[in-house]
Amino acid sequence: GLGLTFKKDESFGEWYSEVVVNSEMIEYYDISGCYILRPSTMAIWETLQAFFDAEIKKMNVKNAYFPLFVTENVLQKEKDHIEGFAPEVAWVTKSGQSDLEVPIAIRPTSETVMYPYFSKWIRGHRDLPLKLNQWCNVVRWEFSHPTPFIRSREFLWQEGHTAFATKEEADKEVLEILELYRRIYEEYLAVPVIQGRKSELEKFAGGLYTTSVEAFIPITGRGIQGATSHCLGQNFAKMFEIDFENEKGEKAKVWQNSWGCSTRTIGVMVMVHGDDKGLVLPPKVAGVQVIVIPVPYKDANMQAIFAACTSTVQTLLAEGIRAEHDLRENYSPGWKYSNWEMKGVPLRIEIGPKDIASKQVRVVRRDNGAKTDIPLANLVEVVNGILSNIQASLFNAAKEKRDACIKVVHTWEEFIAALNNKKLILAPWCDEEEVEKDVKTRTKGELGAAKTLCSPLDQPVLPEGTLCFASGKPAKKWTYWGRSY
Ligand SMILES: O=C1CCCN[C@@H]1CCCn1cnc2ccccc2c1=O
């Protein structure tokens, strides 16, 4: 049949897998954790890429491309950053029948690939700031449950790697990039996110501190890290001897950042906006924003209807609206409506005999099903208005839903109750790592333990004397907790 067999709020995992396949975004591949990204996925990725690439170029970041492969000794160089990740590193050990002299790793991230050359290229303060980015794939051979877009063994991302003379410059850029990540989610994918700082336990171990944008999936009550922007401090500069002669002629270590955003963004968008008819695409990222469908009538003049469909598409394309028509003769209008709803196309235009007669078209919104008859005369301006209204209402609906999941707690009992109610928990915390580990231990279970998601940059007031929900010690900051992907 045409529709989905699984309902979003009954069998979320199965619903998600069915939607990404039936909407023609993903095709499963015969290697576990690897997926084919079909054109409708690439159209979305290319829109996000175009926005982010243009913005980082305004920041004087330059794109480069470094090799996919990294030697073992270089990869092992930064031990405390690699130790936890080592099992995920994929290795090339043969070419043809013969073993390689030395096994070669496939990049899981590119710090160790790039930084020996940062060391070579950076000599004096005039070589700073060095700001490089690459759009590429990375491989992490994870064994936890693979999920299209969300957790795959190969994924596409951008990884930015920058070096500065001072910590102040690095700190500033960390937040500038984090703001771009917020815009990717909120302005393009219509997904609300929280900007925050990771705890010492959850941060990138090789860095100084990690900031992130955190999304939330109300149906599963799980948080999901949307993208990360790390200040690496001088850790990698020490390891890879990335020094420069500062303006006083002294030898100094550079201050570095690294930041990344991947195709996981697309999976979050599917989870947040999808419904039981399939994908729901925010217009700003939809590869096809409007689909025009002829509605034939028994003795109607089909040529006139087809001609009207074609000219409507041309009119919209001329104004930069991404429109297509579906003139296939062997499918009914009803079948086509379901098919394009499954693909998440934001707006459908139906053209039948009476529309021709009264020089109008009927538009139907994917997000709320609203139908409106529009005179051809002001088609473009009305369609543009509806598309931007869809974009805004998708974001507002998602934000309202996410905010309704936020629960402020002050005690352990409230915390556990909120966790069992699939809430996104905001709690005062003493910021002690032992307490964080203890919460993980005490909430272990088949749904996974609760963990810190981030401490919001925008901290609510913390009244004097507020105690930590878990330890009873004086609280130091408000922190979001929850189960996560
Ligand atoms: O997040 C980012 C943003 C982009 C640049 N890299 C940083 C840090 C990556 C942390 N990480 C994540 N998984 C890994 C997996 C295997 C080996 C190493 C790593 C590893 O270093």
C-alpha cells in the first residue's frame, strides 16, 4: 500500500525507518550502518552547506581538503583524546592480496591529519589566524544501534579547524560558529535548539571546553546533540608543537578551535516534523517546494489542464520557487497526493477544469492540510506568503512542543518522575563530576541512563542557597539533563 504501516507515536523507530525510505531520502545498503543518500537528502544537505559555507567565508575561513587516511603513530599522538574512541577507528590493512606494511586508519575526524601541517605552516604571528574547513565524509565504526542520519558508520559533515594567537580570539569564534549552528537548526530546519556548554565529563576530552546546540525529540523524550563547537585550548598545540613567534619575539603556543556539523541535522528534522503521512519538509530546505498536479475530469480538455500545470510551474520557477509538476498518466490524483505528501513537499497545487474556467488554482498545505483557491493573478506572492508561513508555523509548533517537555526540578524525586515522563529536565547542579557519574549509575536501565546535555549559555537566575537536585550541595549552575541518542 501507499501509506505508512507504522504510526509515529506508537512505533517511533519503525516509523522513522519507513519514512526516510518511503520519502525517497534514504536507501538501505548491504553494509550495516551505511546508507545511500538519495537526491532529496542531498538537496537538503546542499542548502545547509550553501548557507554555512557562505557564512564561514565571511569569517575568512578557507576550504581545504586533507587526505582520508592517517597513519597510526600520528593518530595515537593525542592519547587522551583517542583512547575512548579507538574501537571506532576503521583501518586499511591490505591492498589486493598483500598486507600493507603499516595499517592505515580512515579519518574519524581530522585533528591528527591536519595539525602536523599546521605546525609546519605556522611560524610567526602573521601566519595567524589560520582558519580552515573541509566538507567531507568521516568513518566511525560504531557498534551501537545504527540509525539513518542519526548514527551511521560513514557520514558527511563539515569540520572547521582554526588557530589563533590569543585565547580571546578563539573563545569569540567558538560562539560565532555556535550561533551559525543555531541558525541552521532554527532558521532552516525549523528545529528549536538550546545553546550550551558540555560538562567536563561529556566534553571532547582532547579539548579545553565544548559548546553544543542540543535538540530534543518529544516523542521519545530524548535529547540529541545537534552540532559542536570546541575550544581546544593549547592541548593540540603542545602535542603537535604548533608554535609561533609572537609580537614580542617570544615563542608561544597557538590557541585552537574545531567545530563540526553533520548530516545528523537531517535526521533530527525528520524526527521533529514528520507525521503519519510521512515527511514534512520546511520550505527553506525542501528540494521541491511546490508540486503541481493535474486533476483530470472525464471529458475535460486534458491538454488545457496540462498546459496550465506547465505554465504554473514556469511562473513559480521564474520567481525562484522550486516547483515541479507530476503529469504521469498512470497514477490517479489521489495516489499522487499521498505520494508527494510522503515526500514532505510543503505545498501542492491542484489544477482541474473548474480552476481553468475561473483562472485559479487550489493550493493545499502539507503541514496542516489547509486548502485555498488562489486567483492566478497573484499566485507567486500568495505562494511565497504561504511558504514562509509554513516555515514559521513549523518552527513555532516544534518550539511549543519542545518547551512543553521542559521540566524544572529541584529534588531527586522530581528528577526521576520527570525522567519517567520523558521530560527535558532543567535542574540546579553542583557541577561535580562524581555527582554526574552517580546520576548515570542511579538511572541506568534499558532506556539508557540520564546524562547532562548542556548547561545553557542563557542561565536562568539561580537564587542564593539553591541546592543541587542530586547531591544537596550548593548548586553552581542550571543544567539540562535527560536520556539522549
Ligand atoms: O567534534 C568535533 C568537531 C569537528 C572536528 N572534531 C571535533 C572532535 C571530534 C571528537 N572525536 C569524535 N569521535 C572520534 C572517533 C574516533 C577517533 C577520534 C574521535 C574524535 O576525536
